[in-house]
Amino acid sequence: MTTHTPETLETALATFLRLLAAGQAEALAGWRARLIPDRETIIALASSPSPSLAKAWRDLAALVTAVDDNHLHQATVTFNLSPRVTALAVAATNFLTLVNTDAPTMADKSPDSDGFPAYNLALAAAAAANDDPWEWLLYDTFITPCADRVRTGPQNLNRPTRELFRALLATNPISGLKNLDLELPEAIRELSGRYLVKKPGETFARDLQERAAKRPVRLRKWWLQAEAAYADRNLRRILIESWLELPENGLSGAGTGIFLEELRLRDPVRFRRPILEFYEAYDYLSHFGKAAGKETPPPQLEIMERLLRASDRELNRRGNERFLKFRALLEIIAEEQAVPHDFKHLSRTFCLRELLPLTRLATVIGGRREALKQGFSGPQFSDHPI
């Protein structure tokens, strides 16, 4: 692996931070610098950065603070730079290098010959964020260009690069939840077997539960952080806006749906309004701009219906994955025996005419319906209280 002097490391890291602050995605798409500082160098970079590096950090910190609504911690010129944050920034820059330089051979499964991916995997593992929401947003600033490169770059990442991407997403709950279309967080992935009918020959339900039992502390911590993130008004707004822009696929549908339904099961009173805020926004944007009297289902619901009606098991499974997105909303309607009336843009048309018929096509299991048979036709919903 290549070595660097402290001066070249600082210059490269400062350049990366300035590109982030300026939003220069094109320049980051061509990033190819390998930064390999050892532990002592990372500590030195954090404790006594050069003036140019310190300014780059302050500028980026100010950018992160701009998304704040006077609720999260305020970043100032005395921003406390830690070795943990520095390590995460280095790992993110190196992920971009791996994707950009290995693009022609991303499907190659060759081993980690020079140790570079493993080095960065160790950095990401050591850089997990604490419980500070502002730090989560700072981390996500590093990780966002990495996720963008995964979406626009090679179709298949090789195994070490994919593992590094997962490790980056796992460093904080915001990044994991903002990129559900690319990777499900481990804590959500462990639950997928409870909500989706397994494929023929697939035995993940018991295997995942056994593996989850061996790492309860890490998964429990993720859920506590994720609950705190979604309960926070500012962070929830960021997550909802991200989910509304995600590509509609099985991962984003299942990931969003399982997360919101698990929140509802954990505390139906506390999370009722936060959960319904997402569905209200989805309903409003799906029908925004349509002419009066021309209400039709959003295109994604039409695609979902075709998948759910398909006789092909794999297509049907994809439909169920997408349909999971609306699980928490339909459970709330079933429990309250009414469409929530305290949300102006959550319509009866969307809930009863467009979503309700899909419940008769979907396979509804998991949550409080764990014991129901796979042939269950769907819960009964009404917009009139009994």
C-alpha cells in the first residue's frame, strides 16, 4: 500500500472536505486518492490539523448546521474534531477510490491482495458514531457521495467494496435509513424473514434469529438510535424527504415498511403521528398536480398490483416487498377502524380505493400476525368506527 507524508494527507483530506462542502459531485466521481494514515497519524490529524484542514472542517461543520432548526447542536469555529470523525472521513474517501479505480472490474471476486479494503473496513468499524444527532448528520455528509456512486456507478461491487459500503452505512442510523434502496440495515434485514414468505429452499428465518441472538447489544443500540432519530422532528423531516425520493424497489419498500411497522409495535402512541406524516406526504406527492375529478392510482401502485397478481413466485415476492411500505398505515387504519381524520392530505381515496384492494392480493405475515397462515387474504379495513 502507498504511504503518505502528513502534509499530503492533510492536503488530500482538506480537498475532499472542500468538495463535499461545495457539492461538487463530478469531482468526487473522479476521486482516486488512497489515504492510509496509521492510528497515531489519525490522532495527530484530529488534535492539531493544519490551518487549511481546520478551515475545511469548520466550513463543512457549518454546512451540516444549516440543516438544523435550532434544535440540534450548533457547530461553531470551536468544532471539536475527534479521531473517530477523522477515521470515518478517511474511510469514505477511500471507498470512493475503490469504486472509481476498480470500476472496470467491479464484478471480479478477487481477494484483497494489498489489504486496502480491509484497512478501511477496520477504520469504519472503529468510527461508529455516538448518540449525538449532529454527529450522525456529519457522518452522513461523508457517506452521501459514496451512496450516490453506488447508484450511478458499477452495477456490481466486489465483495470487499460491498462490505465496506455496508460498514459505512452502519456507522450511524441516518445513513442506513436514507439509503434503504441500496442496503437494508442489519437490524431491519434480520427481521425480513418475519414479514416475507421465504423462497423455496430458503431457511433464513431461524438462521437470522440465531445469529441475531449472538449480537443483541449492537442491534438493540441501532434500534434505540433509530427510534431517537425518527422521533426528532428535524431528523424525521430529513428521512421522510429521502424516502420520498428513493427509487421504488423491493429493498426500499420492505425497508421502509418494516422500520415503520416495528416503530408502531414498539410504541403505537408515541409514533402514530410521526408514522402517518410519511404516508400523508407520500399520498400528497403521488397525486399532486392531477386534474380534479381524474383521481387514478399512482403508477407505482399499478406496478405493485401487477406484481401481486403475477403467478410467478419471484414477481409476486417483489410485489409483497413493495407492498410492505404501507403496512404500518394499514395496521393503524385497521386498529382505529377509520382513515385517520387528523391529517389533511391523507385521503380516503388513497387509503380505501387504492391501497385496500391490494391487501386481498398480498401475503400479510409478521408483526402481530406472526401466527397467521400464508394464505391470509388480508386484514379487514373500514373508514367507519364500529
